[in-house]
Amino acid sequence: MSCHHAQLSAVLALYRRANDAAASAHNVEAIRLSRKALRLIDGAGCETPEWVAARIRVRICLALATAEVGSTAAGFRGLKRARTELELLPDGPLRRELDAVITGQRALLLFRVGRASESVALFDAIIPTLERLRLDDGLLLARTLTNRAQIHAETGNLDAAARDFDQAIRLASEHHLTRIEGKARHGLGDLAQLAGDIPGALRHYDEAARILEDAAPGWVARVRLDQARALLVAGLATEAARHLDEALPEFRRHRVIQDLAEAEVARAAAALLEGEFDTARRLAVSARRRFLRRGNLPWAEVAALARLRTDATEVLERGTRPPARLPRALVELSHRLEQLGLRDETAAARLLAVRLRLRRGELEEAKDLLAQVPKPRRTSPVDHRMLLRLCRAELAVATRNRRSALAQARAGLVELGWARDRMGGLDLLCGTAVHGHELGTLAVGLVLESARGQDGARRLFAWQERTRAQVYRYEPLPAIDDPVLAKYLAEMRHVQRSVQQNRLAGKPVAALENRYAWLQREASRLGWYTSPWGRPRPVATPEQVAAELGERVMVSFVGHEDTLAAVVVRDGRFHLVRLGALGDAVETTHQLRADLDALAPDHLPSPLVSAVSSSARRRAERLDKALLEPLGRFLGDRELVIIPTGSLHALPWGALPSMRGRPLSIAPSATAWLGAVSAVKPEPVVLVGGPGVPGAVGEVSKLTSVYPTARLVDGEKATSDAVLEALDGSGLAHLVAHGAHEPANALFSRLELVDGPLFAHEAARLENPPDRVVLAACELALSHIRPGEEALGFAGALLASGCRTVVGAVARVGDHASAETMIDLHERLASGRSPAVALAEATAVDPFRRPFLCLGAG
């Protein structure tokens, strides 16, 4: 058969399509196209150098694609066959080029199965050859540099990796290799993550995803996988799970088995952080099976570690005696991981075994095992470092060395603070606390257990401040304008408004809600890195707090396991009072809030009001007796600053009998309170009335009699832009609008305005936020409690952004009750009373129907 040029052109066209498919992670399609090309080659029966070279290229593509969807052994066999056919080519540039390609692809396969040192040695051997060949398009050299950079990153050689990625990006720019640029920027994200720069990593990943969505859409799922790993480092399990749930179907659809199994391991880690043990176990077992089928032993052992970590965490959280088989299995796994050169994973396995040995009372075995734990490297993630500190502290506790345990906790929390200080957005700052939660809990428990007298109370107070509400100790920085983020928020506003209009008109809203969810995810991603949240300030010392209190009394509640206590600070002295069971107080708080919600409507039948009021009164008295009566001799009739714990943030404190009419303010931490206390500017005053708020509460113009010079933004004027412009630089802002608390992401809690929602994301990044904010008609004083006592919601975001005081309700409020409360409150504020005093007097009339709190400075 004659060797027609048209036939060769058809083969090469199929090869290019197959290569593009493989580069986009569409490996099933790459296999189909490669096999079709091979059939054409076999049919032609030509053995000229051009045809042989084409057959070798197709075999290389087929080998790589086969290795991704099936067995890496089959991939190695395919490359070996391609190398055999090199003998059919004369010596020269073409043969040297193809030899380098085969070697590079073999190096890539070695890397995929965990043989990194062999892989990098092969890349080192061929890159000089590629540089000498000076191929016109630069593609092969750029791709090879990118692959070698990935291995350098994996093995901790970050400087070498950065050099390779930078060179690859220069080549990509010079030769317009968009796909290579996207993959290299993806690699820069991995480097930043290894260096602990999570905002930088997320920025690189987003840049890569935007490039690859067009150039190699199948690769975007890999970017999402690494984004999820970065989010897990930041403690954002829910967000990581969302990214992985986007990526997993893509990996399954295109049968990218290695990436699919790696994503299952990461998804197991997210499930574990959220306490979903069965899900974590199932994913870890599935991943291990996939790795074993591919012959990838290192990753199979990593998956085995994910499974055992789940079992160990569940046993530790239950507080039961661990079975002997579990620490033994972890020790055996640690030896296998060590032989494979997986240093961080070896350390994690041994540290988990140490914790289990300690729970079993096997102190000597735990001590010996802890001595065998490899020291953290520069690239070791923060959760591994915290686990090492925790093990050292727990061993110190078990050997009755309390001082050493506290030293480990102190050092660990300082180390965690360094990691937190490098985070970007508010969510990243907040999420990082999860990694130090157990360490902080151990320290507070130790101090609480041994605290005696004023020194003990003072020490406990200091430890609380080290462990709670760290987000609020950051001094907000000016936001950096990001047009893409602004565009997403503007579209979210429009979509949310359309959802409301369609609902009223009886039209379907599912497509709009899906679009809104997508926009929120994209805006969240940008918010993590576009602008750093704030500059860290030192944690407040007990002496600083005591000096600032003056005549006020601070009550800082401590919750440890089911124990509740309080540190009272009065006249420069610290007093520890041990209270009852925390669980009882939390349950009664939930019941009281339910009663207040039921009482909220304006026109309830009298018998119902009487019955619910009786229930609320009993519960309020029970809480008063449990939480405040034991503190009575310290409180007197003074103004209070309360630092709650956990669910007590949502307690309507003014409804408790001994709090009725008493000025009090609620703060997430003493550090946050101290940062907010300073002289405030009373002017200018802004009155905002949103749409659809019924009754007198929505008539903000009535307050102009209290504030004649106030700026009024209501009716059709109450757009998000107008409200933000009015808030910036104001002294007092009164906001009346419907709203929604977003537990999963405080920055997307919102107020509903004429043109759609105004997000906390926008209000919290004002250059000059209002000193005082009154939220009149919704429950936006509610918070979602995250690890580390990080209480975040719309009001919390305002406080973290620099607002000094926020007044809002923690339960439903009727229109009539809200309107009357607001008139009473503002008349007192205008007369010069502080927010805490003014609110106490305004709510004392009917505390059950006026469940407003003064948050922040008071």
C-alpha cells in the first residue's frame, strides 16, 4: 500500500486531538482517538521515518492515557514498546526528541506512583537535551519543566520548583502556550500552600482555573482538588468539601483514577473535620482500593492512614478506652510510611498512636513512640505541628508535669497565631482556630482544675483570652478594590432580588437559586485572598482589661466539657466562681429563645401570651439562678460586660430577672471589648429604612424628631450603594430592613434593600465604618459559633470590621415592640446616655418582648 500524505495527515490530526484530550484530563477520549490512529497506521503499512515517528507519538499518548484510567503497569509497557520502535528511526534530532519525550513521560508515571527521586533524576537527564534541541514551539521544554517543578514541590525543594515554574511561564508567554501557563500557575499555588501562604495559594489556583477553563477544562477539577487541600489547612472543612464535591464527578466521568482517589482522601479529611466518621471511613477505604489497583503503594498507605485517623479520632472523641489493635495498626503503618519516605505521614501515624497509648495508660510505650516522631519540616502543615504539641502536652499531663503541658500549649498557640497572621480573609482567619481547639481546651481545663484564689482566676482569664475569638483582635486594614468580586456581589444582589419577585409572582426560582449559589462560591473564593482582613494586635492582658473596666464588672464564662464557671473581674481583682452543668444552661437557653420567638407577634390571644410568658419567666429564673445568682456578691448593681461561651452568645441576657434594667454589653472576648472601648463620635447620624418592613418599625422618618440633622435613606432611595455611602464615616447608623443570617458564611449574611441584599461582606469593609449600629427589625445579632469561640454573623462581621457597638435582637421581635424600643433607645442615646445604659432602660419595660442586646463596647 502506498504511503499517501493525506493518510499521514489524518493520523497526525487524530494524534493532536488525542493529545489535547489527554492534556485536558479527558483520558477515555484520548484512548479512543489513539486506538483509531493506530488502526489507520496499521492499515497503511508504511515504515518511513515520518510514519514511525507518528506511531511512536500515538503510542506515548495512549500509554499515558491508559495509565491514568487503568493500570500504571500498562502505561509503562506502552512506553517500553514505543522506545523499542525508536530503533527504526535514524539517529538525529527527531530520534533524540522522541527519546526525551518517552523518558519524560516515564518520569511522569514514576512520579504518579510515588517514586519521586527516580522521576526527578530522569527529568534532570533530559532537560539539557531539550534545551540543546531548541524546538520551535517551546512546548516540550515548557511541559517538562512544569512536570519537574511539580516533583520538586512534592519533595520539598521549593526554590528549584519555583525556578522551573517561572521558566515554564516565560516559555509559555513567549510561545503563547496558554495551557502550560495555566498548569504552571496551578503549580505556583501548590508551592505557596507548601510554604504556608494559603491566601497566595488560593490566588494562584483561581488564576489557573480561569486560564484552564478555556484552555484545558478537564484540568480544572485538579485545581479544585488542590484548592480544597489549601482550605483544609485553613480549617474550612465545609468549603473544602464543596470544592471536592465539584471535582469528584469530573474525575469519575473522565476516569482519572489517580486524581479521583486523591480527591477521596481529601474528602475523607473534610468529613472527619465535620465529625462525619462513616463518610470519612467509606471514602478512605474506596481510595485505598483504587490506589492498590493502580499499583500505587505510597498513596495506598496514605489512604490507610486516613482510615485509621478516622477510627482513632472517633475513639478519642467518645472518650472510651481504645482497643489495643488500633495503636498497634498505626505503629505498623508508620513503619511502612517511613520506608516509603513519607515523613509527615509517618509522624501523623505515630502521633495518633501516642494519643491512643496514653488513653490506654501505656505511658512508657507512648513516651518511646513520641521520641521516634520525625521533627516537622518547613513544609509540614500546621495541623501536624499542632498534633505534635498536643501529644507532648497530653504526655506531660499523664506524667503530672502540668507546667510542661502548659508550656507546650502556649508554644503551640503562638505557632498557630503565626499561621493565622498569614491568612487573608475573615473566613481563613476564623477557620484556622480548629487546629488549636483541642490544645486550647486542654490548657483551659488544666488551669480551671487547679485554679485557686485571685492568682488562679487571673491565670484562667489570661488563658481564655489566648484561646477565644482571635478574629476580633485584628485591626481592620483598608480593603483593596477588586472589580471581579464587586461584579459577583452586584450580580448576587440582582439575582436575589429576582428570586423574591419570582416567588411573589408564583414563578419558578430553582435556576436563579443555583446561579446565586454559584456566585456566592465564586465571591467566597475571591474574598479569601483579594484583600487581607487585618493587622494582628496582641491579646489583651488581664491588667489592661482590669484598668479599662473602671466601675464596670466583667464576667467571663468558661465552658469545659460539661463544666461551667465564671471569672469575675471587679476593681482590679479576679474571682473564680464554679457554676453548674453547661449542658443544662445551653438547653434552657434554647427553650427560652423559643418562648420569646412565640411571644413576638403583636396580636396574640391573651391566654397564649399568659401561658408562654409563664414558661419564659420560669426559664429565665432558672438561668438567672444558675448563671448569675452565685455571682451576686461581686456584681452588685454595677454595669456589666459579659463574655459568653458557646451557645450562651444567643442568650437574651436582659430577660433574666437580675439583669432587668441593668446596663450590660456582650463581647466575643475581653480583647475584642478592649479594642472597641474608646471615645466615639456621635455624628453624623444615618437612618436607613428598607423595603417591605411593616408597621411603625419601618417608619424611620419618625426618628428625625430625635435627630433633626440625620441623613434619611429610605423608600426608593434605600439602595445598597446609597446605604454604603451613607454608612461610611457615620457615627450612628439605624438600620431597619429584613435580613438573613447565613450560618455557613457570616460575610454573606444580608440586609434586604430596594435593589437587593446588602451583604456583611460590603458593610464590613467600609474604609470608615460607623461607630454604633442599631439593627432594628431582624435577628442579625445571632452568631454561628465556630471552633475557638469565634462567634460570627452579620453583627460579628461589623464588630470585627471596626464598629464599636452593635445593637440587635437575638430572638424574634414584634413590629410594635420593636418600634417602641427604638424610639425609647434613640431618645436616650440622643440625650447622651451610652448604648448599654440606653438599651437597658429601653428594654426594661418588657424584656421578653424586647430581646435586644448591646454587642461590643457598650
